[in-house]
Amino acid sequence: MYSHPQQRASHDMQKLRREAGKWLKSLRETQKLSQRELAQKVGVDYYTFISQLEVGRGRIPPDRYEAWSAALGLRAADFVKELMRYYDPVTYRLLFGEAGATAPAPEPVVAPKTATATVPAMPAPRPRFTVVSND
């Protein structure tokens, strides 16, 4: 059965979100921005959204990654790569070969062997009409 990485044990995901929040807060403080100033730079109406992210509640919407990376002084690719470590550790591990924060390594899956059948060749198509000559 398919299990979305965000639906793993909620305490694991909550821990990762809190770690992401600490990271975001440290970036904001490095830039000497208040929560209100960061909210303004990233186009968020309420600075309380920044506060919520910094305590591990919620996620940055993907369509806002570039605005956030610019406001926090990082290249967008570097910002998203690090954010993925917290938001989607399974994909992070698959892409970058690291375990990420707490993603367990899955067991290898071996596909069952199946018999191969030969498919007979299709016969050549027959003409749909016949030409008649009145010689």
C-alpha cells in the first residue's frame, strides 16, 4: 500500500517540522529580520504565519520557495534542497543519497519473475476492395 511521507508517524513528521522551523528562524535571524519584515518580503499577509512555521506548524507553499530563498539570502536550489530534508525526507534520500533527518531505509523490493510469452505475428492485411477490369 502506498503511504505518503507526510502520513508517516505524526511524531516523526512533527519533529522534522520543528527542526525545519528552527532552521528557518536561524536564517531569518542571520538576515536580521523580524517576523513581520520577513512576512512582508515573502508576500505573506500575516506575520503570525512566520511564527507558526518557526514552531513547526505548517509548510512553506512550493510556489513561494523563490521568494523565501531570496529573503533569507540563499540560492533557491540550496534552500529547497535543505527544506526537502525536513518536508520530504524519503524523496531527499532518494535524490541525494543521504538518510535525511529521520527517514528509515526501505527494504529492497524484488519483482517476481514472470514467464514471457511469444506473441504471434499479425497476418498481412487483406485489401478492402478488388479492382475489376472490363477488357
